[in-house]
Amino acid sequence: MEVHTQLGHGFLEAVYQEALAVEFSLRRIPFEREAALPINYKGQQLATIYRADFVCFESVIVELKALRKLSGLEEAQLLNYLKATRYPIGLLLNFGASSLEYERRANTRAQESA
């Protein structure tokens, strides 16, 4: 919320990503930026990988958007990231609207594989 409060809406996604990295550092939140998310199929890692904007605490995917309105494709992208990694939580943050939009998704499959 601090990044949206300071910058407002209208910037490119890359600006919000850089600002959020600064904010995570200031708050001592452990994160990896542009984190590679390997995909496995029947025990084999595929050459194709996803890239999440952030992975925080080695288990929470944070995906950023700068769109006027989320369409549902963005949520599907986040859900695919969660399926691929089996991480338990994903956050979708949209900085493009006049008010910060956010969605939290839980990966129910993460608990099944644990």
C-alpha cells in the first residue's frame, strides 16, 4: 500500500516493481526479484520456466500489474505459478487502478503435497 500511496497510479509495472523492492528492503522482508519458477512434468523439469515478479519469504508469490482493470487472465497466471511451485500463497497487486487492487490466493494443492 505504501508504494501506491507514494506513487499513485499511471506508472509502468517496472517502476512499481523497483519501488516495491526498495520497500521490501526497508521493511526487511526477504525477497527474490524476477524469481525463476521451474515447471515439472511427471518428475522431469521442463525447459520452460515462469518468472514471478517476487517470491517473498521463500514461499509467497507476489505478482504485479499496472492495468486499469484486472481481466481474470492475471489471476489465472498467479494460480498457474502456485500450481507450478506448490507454494501456499500468492498475491496479485494491481497498481494501475486509482486505488490499489489486490487479491490473495491460496494453493490448496500445497497442503496435499506436504
